[in-house]
Amino acid sequence: MSKSDAMQIEGFFDPGTSTVSYIVLDRETRQCAIVDSVLDYDPKSGRTRTTSADKLVTFIQENRLQVQWILETHAHADHLTAAPYLKRKLGGMTGIGEHIRTVQKVFQGVFNLEPQFRSDGSQFDHLFRDGEEFRIGELVARAVHVPGHTPADLAYVIGDAVFVGDTLFMPDVGTARCDFPGGNAHMLYASIRKILSMPRDTRLFMCHDYPANGRAVTFETTVAEQLARNIHVHEGVTEAQFVEMRSKRDATLDMPVLILPAVQVNIRGGELPPREGNGVSYLKIPLDAL
Ligand SMILES: [Fe+2]
């Protein structure tokens, strides 16, 4: 079995948030990583559920895998991470980019979090530096800093596959927005060029899919396809053109439904806010702040 045959990638699409969670496994050692899990959250009732995360749990248990890593590409604004639930159930180390500290500092202010809240990234087991290598079983993986959507975004390069997070979407959908606190379209352009300078047959796995025109959900493409067909950043689009397009488009977008619940949970590594005296955990809604 060659190294690339040893890698298996399973995508799990969550229709509620259009998020794709992945399990990346090394067939030889049965070790795996989870990328971008989802904790279901119903904003009408304030209730969390683990239906989406339990699909990952079932796959991992049925295939007798050992979880080594529970990875985030970034602190998501459209869904809550299920990382703590999965860690309690399956083990493994949680990880995110080291610049999560910047995101924590910004949103600690936005949410006026309790004084005990730490903006040092210590809620995560590991903070990845740009270019840092790690292993999933015997698969070689590398974290690549791809800021722009947020200051802390990572892409994970594993063998010939890249989990791009919120940088690129499928070619007919385009690219991620850059208007959240700390977002920057110039940086996103540079990050995307970094990804698209990889070999043309590199497989790219999206964090989301928002299919239009009746096409089926899909989340795998290649560098070559993105260069040829991405509606926002195909070959030849200049930085100035991209930034102008992105800024105009972002100005028309509503905030994601779950941005306030999601961000305040995700900067805690997915733990809910500390329970209050009555044993209940509460989310905060800052008024007129975003
Ligand atoms: Fe995102």
C-alpha cells in the first residue's frame, strides 16, 4: 500500500449549516483526525444536539479508529464545534491555529466575557504555527496559515489533500467573506494564491458547500479546477479586482444566523459558557455591536 493509498477521507455534510466535517484516516495504523465538527444548535429553543457529531462517532466506532486529532480550520461563525463532545467520547487532541489568540482578544471585548476568560488559546490542546508538521498515524500533515476570512484560519495539508477551511468554496460558489472582525480581503487573496500555487492535481476539500442552480452538494475539487473556473479567483484575477469584488459583495451579506452563539462558544474551544448559579449556561447577545 503506497502512502496515498493509506489515506482515506470521509466527508459528512450537515444540511443545517452547509458545513462539511471530515474524518481523515490512516488505513495502516487506524489513527484518524476529525476536521471541523458540528454541534447542532437550534436558535429558537437554545437547545444543542449531537445528531451531526454522532454520525462521526458511529463511523469511528464502526471502523475501529483511534482519534488522534480533533482539528478546527478556524473559529467558525456559522456553527458551533462539537470538539469537546467528541474528545470526551473518543479522545484525541484538539487543535487550531495559534492566531486564535487574536480572535479571542477581539471577541472577548465584543462579548465582554468574564474576567477569568483566557485569550491565550489554552482552551485548545495544541496551537499550530504556520508550516508546522504533524502526523496522523503515519500520514504526514502540515498546518498552513491562510488568514483573510479570520486572522487565524488554517488549511491542513495531508498527503495530496488540502482541507481549505473558509478560503475557497467550490468553483461555482467562489470564496469566503472577509467582513467579520479581523477579516481582510487582501490577506484572503494572498492565502488563496498560496493554496493555488500547489501542484495542479492537489485535491481540495471545502469546509462548506452552497450549491446553486439545482446542482447536488459536492465538496471536493482540485487546484486546476479552481484556477480554471472559480468565479472569484480564477487565473488572471488581480488582487485589486478580487478585493473590489469581495468588498462590494460582503456589503450585501447578512450576518450568519448563528454568528453570535457560534463565535462565543468556538473561542472557548467549543465549551459552553460557565454555568451560572442555577446550573444553566447562558449565551450573550451584544446589542448594536456587530
Ligand atoms: Fe467560517
